[in-house]
Amino acid sequence: MSRLAAIVLMLTLIPCGLAAQDAPVTGDHSTPLRTLGGNGNVGISNAVLRDQPEVRVLRVVVEPGGVRAMHAHTDVKFHMFVPISGPMELRLEGGPVEVEPWQPFYMAAGTQHGFHNAGAEPVEIMEIFVR
């Protein structure tokens, strides 16, 4: 094969390989929220901001009095829980922890947790899951 033919073949195949890769799901503050159902979940909604094999990021809104039931994420290396617009009560096996706005709280894979908004206003949270 001539050198020119090899170069043309490579330039043809590279874009095909790039097009075959799945683009990550991305969203922003305007991405519609979906209500989180299930036993024990009250006043919780979320939207996916990014979803790809290495990381998943959610925007979560917790209404006043909202509760997220105890659960664990076993499919991740770790999980960051970051309240943004107000404090949140993070419920852990060892007892509740008050997490202030913009203070990331680290949880290892499999950590049982839930959360509660004891305030009078909705609270936005960012959850970051590293796989």
C-alpha cells in the first residue's frame, strides 16, 4: 500500500472511531427535574447534569420537610454530597450530620445515608458520583 493510500485510510477511519464514542449526557440548571419516587422519598426531585462511565452528577432539589430514604451507592468509588442553597441534615448510620452550604461531604462506596430538609425553603444539592 502506498504511503498516500495509508494516510487517506487513517484519516477516513479516525472520524469513524470518534463518532462511535457515546457523548456524555449533559445538562444544566434548566434541565427539567424529575420527582424521585420510592418508599420513604418525599419532596425530592433531581436532574442529571452529567452521566458518563467515569462520573455522574445530579442536581437535587429537596422541598421543605423533604426526606430521602436511607440508601447506598455500591456502584461508585466515592460520592460527594454538596448542599448549595442551604444546610442539609445528612443522615448516616452513626447519626445525623449538619452539612452547610458549599461544604462537600465525602462518602465512600456503600455508605448508608439519607437526608432531610428541616428548613422553610427548598434546598438545592449537587451530588457527584465517581465510578
